[in-house]
Amino acid sequence: MVVLAKGELEQIALPAVQKVAPPLADVPEVDLAAAEGRAAAVRAACEEHGFFKVTGHGVPLALLARMEEAAAAFFALTQREKEAAMSAVAPGSPFGYASKRIGSNGDLGWVEYLLLGVTAAGASTGENSGATLPLPEEAVPSAWRCSFRDLLNEYTVAVRRMTCEVLELMAEGLGMERDAFARLVLDEESDSMLRVNHYPPRPDQLKQLHGGGRVTGFGEHTDPQIISVLRSNATSGLEIALRDGTWVSVPPDQSSFFVNVGDALQVLTNGRFRSVRHRVMVNSVRSRVSVIFFGGPPPREMLAPLLQLVGEGGRRRYREFTWREYKASAYRTKLAENRLCHFETT
Ligand code: GA4
């Protein structure tokens, strides 16, 4: 990791008085392999928390392990190697490799990450989409000889498939046509992304600050897209805000996925599904690695509360806008801001 500029760690460190978030007692869970009750369970979780765990997902555990291993190998390269590896293939901000800087409006976190665009074929690093990441051979263990690039694609294809199954259950739970949401992520022009995050353990410098308090990996925010599907290693860190504003931690589960409802889905469901506020706190001794698939609509897609969900004579809580418009507006905000309030009807 690069050396921190003066004052940067203070911004990433939370005051020591900040309470440790208690674990969420009953993490809502949906078993995709279950014979019945899936759509109702998905709907209930999206209404209450905008968040749930997915088991029985069918994505091979070996693929998850390979991904985790390759991501760890990538982040173990030197800072210069990581920057060089990505600048050779990524088209630049917001895509590519970055460390500590989140977005372009001054947000900082104790995190380094890869952000990749997703095309219909899988994860893409941009213009030279046929290129293989120039990872040194020895950086990837020999048992996994396929390139990081191919692995990212394989992972993305498998997780996008499962994401669409979840989106179909969301639609079914609301009594809509099954493809009401999934079609947006399956569209050739869907604006989806893949993010690989690495949160190194709490830095030693923090011991002198605030008596060694908590460190923010990724500050609180909601995701702008329709849906986010996360998988992490066994290190804790993810926290979500409940309806009453209290923060709870989510016990990690490396063999499951966690689903977040995003802003776009809150709009489509006229606020019935809740875009969940979440953050990642840094573990004091262990690294956390997570991979998140963000399912987004095509830029031209007009987003507005779906008629069936507004009901006759019902009030539309949001005005109509394109995903292009919303995304541009979101990228002008600071991470923690409420982005949807600018699109609410009065
Ligand atoms: C949050 C969800 C995704 O990680 C992301 C993030 C994006 C970025 O890191 O560049 C944003 C953030 C996210 C929301 C507001 C803006 C944009 C950082 C930021 C301050 C890739 C996304 O699409 O929106």
C-alpha cells in the first residue's frame, strides 16, 4: 500500500467512541435449491432489510476459491506492478486498479480494488477487451494456470446467471412477470460492473490515533444499481443499517452470497424494496477480500415506479429518469449522500 498523505488516516479512522456493531441476529436466508417458498422469502427480505444471504446458489465452490486465490495473488503484487498491470488494459477512471480513493469526490477508505466493466460476454477491462492481464506467471499458483482475466469472466458469467434467478424471484414475489427486472441485467447493453476489493488489516499507525479505534474500509453508502451480489472470504467487515438506523454486522460466510437491493430497484418497486445502506469496517488482524457483481440497466433505460406496484390512484414516489441520468448524478455525489432524494416526487 502507498504511504498515506498527512491527515488521510484520520479521515479513514472513526472516532474511538464509535460502538462496535452487534451481529445481525437473524440474517434472512434464501435457499435457491429449495422446492418452495423462495419468492416469498426473497420479497420479505427485500421489504424489511433490502438484504439477504443466498445459499444453494449452484455457483461451484471451487470457482469461488480460485477467484479468492487469484485476487489475493493480484493484491500481493507490488504497488507498481498492480498499477502497471491494470493501466495496460483498463481505460482509466472509474475502471482499473485504485488504492484508498473511492470515486472522484474525495472519499477515502482503507481499501484497494479493481473495478471492471461487464460486457455481454463477461468482465471487461475496457478497450483491449481481448487482452490478458499481464500477471507474472508466478503470481498465480500453478494449479490455477488460466489467466486472472479468464477467471474473472468465468466468475462473472456464473454470478450473473444466479443474479438473474434472484431477480426473477423478486419479480415473482411481487406478482410481476418473471423477467420484469432480470431483462435489464441480461440486456446486451446492461451497464453492469465487477468490483474486487481488498481490505488489509488495521494499520499500525492507527494505534497512535484515537487510542486505536475502528477503521473504515468502505464508508456507508447505498449502491446505485438494481442489485449487488457479494461474496467474501471468511473475514468479517460488512455492516448494514436497519430501518431504525442502527448498524449491525453481518457474519461472513465464504460459501454463500449476499444480495443488496440497489437504488434503481427501490425506484422500480416504488419504495417497496429498500436500497440498503451498508459499509465495510476493517478487521484488526485479517485481510478481507470481496468480489461484487453490480447488475445495472442499459444507460438508455427509462426508470420509474412500475405501474402494477403503484396501484390505481396510488402515489408515484419517484419521477421518471434514465439510468444514464441517475448514474451521472450519483457520480457527482459523495459516497454517504442520499442520492435518491433528488428524484423523489413532492
Ligand atoms: C457504490 C457502488 C459501486 O461500488 C460503485 C461505486 C462508485 C465508485 O467507487 O466509483 C461510487 C459509489 C458506488 C456511489 C457514489 C459515487 C460512485 C463512488 C462514489 C462516491 C462502482 C458505483 O457504481 O457506485
